[in-house]
Amino acid sequence: MKPKESARPAGKQSAPQETTAFTLPAKQAAVNSLSEKIAQTRARRLERCPTLYRPLLARCYSRRASPREAVKAFCQECCGYDRRAITECTAYACPLWHLRPYQIEEAAP
Ligand code: SF4
């Protein structure tokens, strides 16, 4: 049986494919991808957040909240938006415990 002949002469490389679509540099594309991921994650979190607590969470996301407000938002999420649970939080080893909102003055050591 006779071997098949190649369509291309031996040793000749194929021409590089031309890309017609504009492609972002890899780093910029990664940044855009991360930004989209952050925006989508935050949008989902805001949807799940009770209406009363949304403005604070939105302020945190837009970098307008103070660190104290960010702690408050974190504790609210941690305790399922239950104010009393934050007041009575017994996670004494939590790094935010002294900073948590709704503390009763006498209870703080
Ligand atoms: S202090 Fe309590 S409520 Fe706040 S983040 Fe820590 S464990 Fe959660």
C-alpha cells in the first residue's frame, strides 16, 4: 500500500491565524473578570439581605462606610440580623467581640 502524501510540503509551517476580534491584554481581562465577579457576588448578597439592613451593606460595598459600620454589618450577617444575638454574643475569642455593636455597657469587661 502506498503511503498518503501530505497536502503540505514537509518542513513548511502553517501561517499564523489572524484574529479579527479585539482582545484585551490578559491582565486587564483578569481585572474585569474579578470586578464582574465581585459585583455579582455583592448583588446576590444584597438581594438576600433584609431590607432594613441593605443600606448599610450597600454603603460598605461602595466604600463609604466607616470601619465601625463595617464591623456592625459583619456582626449583623454573623448573627442572622438578630440584634439581641449580637448583644449576647458569646464568641469571646472573636477578634471583633469588643467592637461589636449593641453592647450593654455593664457587660463589657
Ligand atoms: S463579635 Fe460575635 S456577632 Fe460579631 S462577628 Fe464576632 S462572633 Fe459574630
